[in-house]
Amino acid sequence: MSRIGLEPITIEEGIDVKVEGKKVTISGSNKETVVELPEKISVEVKDGQVLVSRSDDEKFSKSLHGTFRAIIANAIKGIKEGFEKRLELVGVGYRARMEGTTLVMSLGWNHPIKVETPEDMTIEVPEETKVVIKGHDKQKVGQLAAKIRAMRKPEPYKGKGIRYEGEYVRKKSSKAAVTA
């Protein structure tokens, strides 16, 4: 039994939810998200709430039930409030700046790294060592943050690299300290 899937999702003021076949369209304040439903999951809108249900009690259907309820809830929250990921650049000479809609980062290589801002998202650089990614789609915001972080992951000896704000990087001792 999916406990998450059975909970109704309340539709907040200013958000419109439409169900057309296997597509759920969530819109509001000039933003729109479309969620495609799998075969065994159905959605209905009743009394200002979204109800997600499944057609049978197979294991696969149960797993999809809670997942798609969470996806629809995140889409509604994203349209209302938005999502953001914050990154920190740690290391000597690691800097970021915006050139129009392009994020330009100096990460210790002999060339700058450039990342274009996708549609429906914004990238801000409040300080040289901080990057803020904002958007209404939770998956796309997280995916772009992971893509930027993968360009220079935090390394375990000095802790240099790109990390999420507040992320703890466990440092290792060097080999010289181990043998002595």
C-alpha cells in the first residue's frame, strides 16, 4: 500500500490543473509543466484536490503510484514557489561570472568553462564563488546543478572543487602522513 500515493494534493490559489487522457497540465503565473502518466496510473481533480490512483495492486503499479503523486506535487510546488540549488566553488582561482545568459567558470584549467542557461531557468552569481540555479521544474534544476558539479567534483585531499552549499566533504590524509 502506498501511503504517499493515497494522500490528496491540495491545489493552491492561482494554479490550474487539467487532466487530458494520460497528460496532467499544471499551469499558473506564465509557467506550465506537463506530466505524462504511465498506463496504470490515473489522476482526477475533485474539490480543489488532485487524487492519484492505480488500476491494480501489482508491485510495479504500487511503486509508480507514490512516485507520480510526488512528481505532480513537486510540479504544483514548482509553479507556486520554484526550486533552487546553490553551489559553492572552493579552491584558489575558482571563480564564476555571468556573461549575458552564459555562466563562465574558471576551474583551474587553461580554458574557461561555459554553460548556457536553459529555457525556463535562471542562473545567478551573487558572489564570485557562489552559483544559484533557479527554475520551476525540480528535475531540471537538480540535473543542471549536478552537471555543473560534475565539471570539478570536490576532491578528498584538499577539498577543492564545486560542491552543493552545506555539503560536507570528508578529507583524507595524504600518503606521507600514513607512512610516518
